[in-house]
Amino acid sequence: MSRTSYVRRPTERAAIRAAARSARPLPPVTALMAALLEANDRSDREGVTLAAHRVVRASEPGVGE
């Protein structure tokens, strides 16, 4: 069998949701874009999602309020 399965990690998803709601100051957009590209290169879907959301929040402060 060559199928691989993805193991869902509920604590990881909860941590991502909590980080997305945090009120801490965000890093510069250039650093977030670098993290997004790195996560994409590593095929890290959760990292891509988190970085993409952070880029949007950093570039448009009114998003999500």
C-alpha cells in the first residue's frame, strides 16, 4: 500500500485558531511572506494557512474585526 494518511491533530488546530485570534503585534509583511513561501516549499498546509491569514491581517488591520 502506497497511500499515506494525514493524522488530524485537534490540539494543533486549536493552537492555530488561538494564534489567529491573538491581539499581539504582527511581524512585518515581508517576514510573513517569507514564512508563507517556506511553508509552501515544505508542503506544510497548516503553516501555509496560518501564514496566509497573518499576511492578510498584517496588511489590512481592519480584517477580522
